[in-house]
Amino acid sequence: QVQLVESGGGLVQPGGSLRLSCAASGFIFRIAVMGWYRQAPGKQREFVAHMFSDSSTNYADSVKGRFTISRDNAKNTVYLQMNSLKPEDTAVYYCTRGRGGVNWGQGTQVTVSS
């Protein structure tokens, strides 16, 4: 079965950085569309970033220039490097497989606060 396990979340001050990791299994990772979504308190889940099998990417306008999605096919792992974090980035971050999010991980909490 598909498994997506996020890690790397935590508490960070505004302007700080975090790198999230997602360990994937149960599918052919190298040809999969991978992504990140997030859900802030009281809000619906929001698209953050996608990476396709050719390593092309899409980003939400709210994170462009600050977040970078990457993948390591040898490790079946996708990453989200988050820089210049803002309080409004506070959310549970989910790793996904498939366009639009077909499979989801359990999420990892990111809190940006001073």
C-alpha cells in the first residue's frame, strides 16, 4: 500500500527556515507526481507545491520564491525547503502523491511564531 511519512516540522521563528521530508513507499516513486499541501487552523487544505517526474514544478503564489520542492528518486523521498517563514505559513503540512492529491501522508505540524 502507498505510504507517505512526513517529518521535519516544528516551531520556528518568523524569517527562519525548515526542511520537510517525505519518505514514500508502495508505488513507483520515480514516475509519480509528488506534492505538498497544507491546512492552517480553521481553513481548508491549500495547495503548496507539485513536482512532476521530470522535476518540473508548480508553486502556490503564496510560497513562490520562498519554498522549494525537490526529490531524490534513489531515496524515494520528496523535500520541501521552506525559507523566510511567516506566521501565516503555520499549518499542518501534508505530503501527497498524484495530481491534485490522491494519496496523503499523516501530516507534520509547522508553527511559525515569535
